[in-house]
Amino acid sequence: MAPVLIGFVALFIAQAKGWRFSNLALWLIALHMLVLIFGGHYTYARVPIGDWLRDGLNFERNHYDRLGHLMQGFVPAILLREIFLRNRVFARKGWLAFCVISFCLGFSAFYELIEWAAALVSAEAAESFLGTQGDHWDTQWDMFLCGVGAIAALLFLSRAHNRSIGKISR
């Protein structure tokens, strides 16, 4: 729940300073917040939809946390893209995708370090917070899916995002 609260505060501060994200970005933020709220409420290893998929598709584990990490790349990629474009951070757009993807992967690695610190503090809290469910490659999968999410967002939403940004300036 803490990331959702931090997100609300950040949106409130941005709005107070005159910044408004595009409608596409706001819808993605809302969707990401729902993913985080469900994961925080049930713990990621026990979200019911993940259990249904596990049982229905004979998975060995609940993969809901994978959705969370995919979204950890997908949504911030659009937010960063918008911030960079609207503030004209790059003289050449060739750097835009590289920097957006790099930032998303860097944040994912930082988040994995937070999870590792939680595991060092408490083994019991680690299992519910981390949601590794016995997967020794969980950290690598999490960072990989974040990268996939960032790349997918840039590939599939850039045109729609440009139109959504354009509506703000009109």
C-alpha cells in the first residue's frame, strides 16, 4: 500500500505545481495502483486470480507478482517518457527509449535490493513480502519482466501516448 500512497502524494504535489499527466498516463497509473492494492491486500503469493490461474493452468506457483513487475516497467516507462518529452530533456529522441528503459531497470534492481534487505531482517516477512514461493530465479524474473514491460509500453503505446500528450497542450 505504501507505493500507492506515495503515488497519490506525488500526483497531488505535481498537480499543485501545475503539472498534469496525459489521460493515458493517468489511466495506466490507476491500473497499476489496482495491481498494487490487490497484491498488498492479499500478499502477492496469495492473490486469488493468481491462484485460479495456477490451478487452471497447472502452474507450480501463483504468478500474480510477475504481473506486478511487468507493470513496474510498463507504467513508469510511459510516465518517464511523458516527463522527458514534455520537458524536452533530450535534443535527440534516440536517447529517449534507452534512458526510459535504463531508468525502469535501475528502479527494478533497487526494488530487488529493498526486498533482499527485508529478507535479511525477517525470514517470515520475506516470504510474504517477496513472494518468491521457492523460485530461486525470482529476482531475475522480476527484473526481466520489468524490462519487458518498459519495452512493450514504448513499442505499443508511443503513438497513442503522443496523441494523449497532444490533447493536454490544446
